[in-house]
Amino acid sequence: MSHNKPVLQISNLSVTFRNKNEVMRALHDFSCSLYAGECTAVIGESGCGKSVAAHAILKLFSDSTEITGSIRFDSQELITCSESRLKEIRGKRIGIIYQNPDRSLNPIYTIERQMKEPLQSHNISIPGAMRDHILKTLKRVGFPEPDQAMMQYPCQNSGGMNQRAATAVVLGLMPEVIIADEPTKGLDKERLVDIESCLMGIKVQNQSLLLITHDIPLAERIADTLIVMYAGQIVEAGPADEVLSSPLHPYTKGLLKSLPRNGFIPIEGSAPPLSSLPPGCRFANRCDCVTEVCTHQCPEITLTDTREVRCHLC
């Protein structure tokens, strides 16, 4: 696949959380590039660093968090970008759909007001009436009666409806990059189809999509590039169809075996705590192919023509 210049380029991104008692290295040397009209999906178990990577892009952490590496967007370095400049970028140019709509929607505002205020705050002009834009966006995310939906308060909606409303708020700003953090969590099958169609529409409209998900079949259907994470590191990355059809890393193979269609065979054991990482491969204690070198030497990323893999055996 030929690419133009990436819309967003992340290089060697690391995130460390510190408190009085411990140091947690939540993300280590994360790199990826996002392109217009394409989806990059990040998969892995809970706590592997997927959401940390997403939130680091917009520096959505406290001042005590240490962020190193590079995040380039529109010729700007976001890691060293001023807070005032970041406020101009957040939402308007890089939007994020959170996995918990209860935290992103104001309980005392109607959906219409929650969509209108960000547009006014960023001085975004809409061709035609703003109301028509809001109705069109709500229809796009799957509300069959958007004129009624826009008058609702979050407490009047189901969790799935609020997830769609939160998605509409982000899409209404028409950002160039959209980060979707578990956007289908809690949705029933019918509404999942609505959101999936909406995510596909992001690509059609030539926006860039970074999808954080546990839903491997969803990533399989819409992702162009797939990143597999484990214990804060990328362990495999490449074209989504290649990674899913011929996985190289033992962890990727284990994830695919855990799918119902492949026998629902779980990976035994658990990931190491990020505050106490082993000296060798972070997957060694769960790997069926472990060797002596795996226990004391952390593997580096190996590059092929189209793939990246972090394994001593590859």
C-alpha cells in the first residue's frame, strides 16, 4: 500500500507514572504512523497500554506523568507543545471517543447542547444551519429519529445510546484524526453495526482513525494496520490481514486462539505488573516457546518488508 505523508507520526513514545511508592512504566517505545483515509487498530489485553498510548497523544495526564519520544502532527511536536496550543488541537483537529460515555457527557445538558457548544467554542462554521449539521451527525451514528435524540438528556438514554451520542459529539467537530477508545463497548449487536458503519465512514471521509479495541473481529473488518501490544510494548505490527492470517509472535497467536471461532482457548497465566517488569521477554512466563535467552534478555523489534515483531524466535 502506497502512502503519502502521515497525518500523525508517533516515534519511541514512552509513558511513566510515578508516585511516592512506585514507578509504573505503562508504555515503552511505541511507534506508529496514521494516514488519511486509513484505520490503525491497537489490540491487546486490558492493562497492556493501548489507552495510555491514545491519551498520550493529547497529553491527557497529570503533570507528574513523564512522556518522552515524539508525536508529530501538522509539523508540530505535540510533546513540547504549549497547553494553549493543545487546547486548539483537542477536539477540533484530533478528537477522542472515550469508552465510558458517562465521563464524556454532561448529565444536565441535552445532546443538542453538548454538540453545539464545542462547535461554538472552536469557532467552527458549518455550511447551512447548525441544527441540520447536528441532525445529520446523529443520523450518521445510528439514531433513527435524530430530531428526538437531540432533545434527550443522557439519563434518558441507554448506555449504548449515550455511546453513540458521545461519538456524534466528536464527529460533529470534523477532526482530521479520530481516536476511538473501545467505541463499541456495551453496545448490543444491532447498535454495534451502527457504530462500525460510522467508523468505516471516517475512512471514507479521508479522516485518520486510531482504533483501540478488545474486539479483534471488529479490527479485522475495518483496520488497515494492526498493532498488538503486551505489557506496555508493541510485540507485533503490520498490515492487518497479514498479522491476523499469519501471526508471528506467540502472544498474537494466543490472542487469535482465544477467539470463539478458534476454540476459545485462553492464554494461561497473566501479564507481569508494569511496576515490576521482568528483565527478559515480558511474555516469557506465558509462552510455550520460551528459551533461556527469553528469560534474561528483552528482545528488540525485528523489521521485515511489511512486519514488525518483538521475539527472539523471529
